[in-house]
Amino acid sequence: MNIKDRIKTIIDDYSTANDEARERNHILRFFKGPSEAAESPWNYVKDPLLLKVKGHLATLNKYINKIKQ
């Protein structure tokens, strides 16, 4: 798979995940209120590269929170 196709796949996957999260947030806001609508697009990504980025973001957030304390 060449780089252009890979980038297109990643963008499509993230766009799909973003749409899914937006729709679920809309449904949750309607039925449970705005405080319950906290779905993130990262919950719905399927591409292996994006999943790896998601894991690295969690690690970075952990270290940032540790430094803040």
C-alpha cells in the first residue's frame, strides 16, 4: 500500500469515527443531558496506526498528569 492510500485510509477511518462519536453524543444529549455526552472519536477508530497513536496519547497524558501533581 503506498503512502497516499494509507493517508486516505487513516483520514477516512478518523472521519467515520468522528461521525459516530458525534451521533452518539447527540443521542446521549437528547436522552440523558449534556453532562452524559462525552464520547470521543478515539473510542471508534479501527486503523492500527490510529490505535497506536491513541495508546501513545494515553501514555503522554499519564506522564503530564504525573508532572502536574
